Amino acid sequence: MIRQFFRQAWTMMKQQRLFTGMYLIGTAVSIALAMTLFIIFYIKLGPIYPEYNRQRMVVIERTQESEKNDVCTTARAMGVSEKFCNLLKSEAKNIDKIALLTRNKIDVETADKSKKTEEYVANVNAEYWQVFNYRFVDGQPITKEQMNENVAVISTTLAKELFADTHVAGKSLNIYDTPYRIVGVVEAASGCTPITQGNIWTAYAFYNEHEFLGHYKAYITSDNIDKCMAEINDAFNRYTQTRPKNFTYTMDLEKYWQNALDCDAETTPFEAMGKYLYILLAFLFIPALNLSGMISSRMDSRLDEIGIRKAYGATNGEIITQVLWENLMLTIAGTILGVALSYLVVITGSSWITAFFDTRVNDLSPREINADMLLNPTVIICIVALTFVLNIASALVPTLIALKKDIIQSLYHRR
């Protein structure tokens, strides 16, 4: 029976080419707009290389100390210190790993000084490589035992630029006139992952740090985000109580999605994504209304067919099923065109399209789109869901309206 539905749908598509073309274009544009928006937010929030732990991550990017005296109040804002992160590791049971990261723009050159470039050199700790899952094409990550050594991990992009090869573990380069030994080469991360993008990472420097304020951004993984954040806040409150009364401290502790969307810590997921959900619904249902009007006009021309089928015993459910299957064939074809169009837009315009809703745009590396961001189960499920929603929304109502008319009226519709 399903084969018969599709055969009839194919015949009608050939007979009504204007309707078919307009329906396909309307569906394709609707799906393309919705999918483009979805892909942007998947790239921003989904588990993509090498930030696969986004869903189980909390972030401390900024801390502040204010001192009040008789004359004025002074304040300084920084990152978080290694000392405080070590305190968290010892007191918070739900913390898995803590990645520390700070960047400085420094000259990098080959050992023979034949090639030179300016890079954002990332200083990281050993757990950085366990929080962020880079793919190593040569060598290995910087280990805890190498924290006191001048060692570096570089990207395939920098390896090709300086050495014309990606297998360069063991070679040396100069960072600000200091020799560093390359211990590993990783597949370059896209500029769409603002935390992990970059071309060179070294063992973090041992600063003479404050007990709380520091030079690092901390990315903390946990299997229980809420309990982890509560424990971090408890440790922070205990620390602040030991400080002199004229000092006050603040800490921006956020879940990854709050940090990525630049939300307040009190913001709920619905509040953060609600306005974008309305845009998505507009992309889907405004075209669906137009398509529904087109189908309604076509159903008027099929009233005699519906009347004959009902006269021979067809139920309303069977007729609705037939129309939905016929419409599904058109919707699938339009969806394929729409998905192809959305991929084309995102890929060709990756340098600007992926910067939408992003407050952390910088020039560390190109905002390239790869297959992991486009071809994954989440995106495929979204495509299927959009297809069925659009199909039902555009075809069901006109069919139900047509079925309300009695058989006699349907049979004599053309007379």
C-alpha cells in the first residue's frame, strides 16, 4: 500500500509541476533556515573536537578582588590561581579534572631562525590534555613530570608552516628566544572552538600567585555539575571568610553553556534559548502555513476523488494516511534540498555565520567547519524531526477540512 501511495504521489508531482516546484522551494528554504540556526548552536554548544566534555564542564574565567579603605575602593579583575584550583581539588569530591589555560602572544621560530611567526602561546597544565581530547598525529601530551621543562605541543598547522611536516616530535623551536622541545603534534582545532583553538601549547609557568586571584582560566569537569558547583562555592565562601573585612571577592562560576552564551549564572536553559526557539518556530511554521494554503487549494481539486473513495468504503483515517504519505514524499525531497542548502551556507560562510551570537570571536585560527560538526547523530535526528513536523503541520489541517464535506457534495463538486 505504501508503494501505491508513493507511486500516486510521483504521478501527481509530474502532473502538477508548478505546485511541486513551489512546494519544494518552500520546504527547502524553511529547512535550510532552521538547520542553519541549529548547526550554529550545535557548533557552539555540542560535543565537537576537541571539546567533547562540554556537557560536563564548569568554567571559572574571571575573579575579582575589591579593597575598601577610608579614601576609595580599588578593584582588580584577573583569572583564578593555581593555588585555589589545588584547594578545590582537595576539597571538592565531585571534581574530576581541572584544566588551566592562559595565553600570551609571542614570537615563535625554528631553531635555526629560518622561519618565524607570531602565535598565541597557550600555557596549560597536565590535566588540560585530559579535559580536552586532542587527536595526536605524533608524540604525546605534556605530562605532569614535564611541567618544569621547556617542552611544547604544536598543531599540524604550525608544524607544516615551520617544518613542512607533521611528524616533528623531538625537534626544537624557539619561543621568545628560548629553546623548546616539541613532544607532540595535534590535529588543529577550528576557530569555532574558542577555548581550544591555537597552534602551540607549553607547560604552564609557575607564577608567584595570590591565593585566589591568578592568571588562569579554569575548565572543570564533573559527572555531577550541580554538586560540583555547590562544592566550589562552599570552598570559595570559606576562603573569603578568612580574608580581612575590607576585602571582598567575586568569582564567575558558570556551566559551559552559560559561558558560551554569555549568560548570568541564574539564567535557565529555557531563558537562554527561548528567543532563539521563537526564531526556529518562525522558520518552520510561517512557511508551513504557506504550504498548507497550497495544499488546501490542491485538496479542492481532489474533492471528487475523495468522494469516490469514501463511497467505496474508504475511511477518513485511510484518506489522511494517503495524503500524508504523498506529502511526505514532497517534504523529503524538499528537506534534502534544504539540508544541502544549509550545509552550503554554513561551509561557504563559516568565517561569519558561526560568529553569530558569539561574544568571544578572536583571530587565533580560521573558523573552519568539519564533518564532525555537520554529520553526527544529533544533526541527523534534528533533520528527521523537522521533516515530519513540517509534513504534518502543512498537510494535516487542509486534509481534515476537506474530509468534513459529505460524499454527495464531494461527488458533485465539479458540477
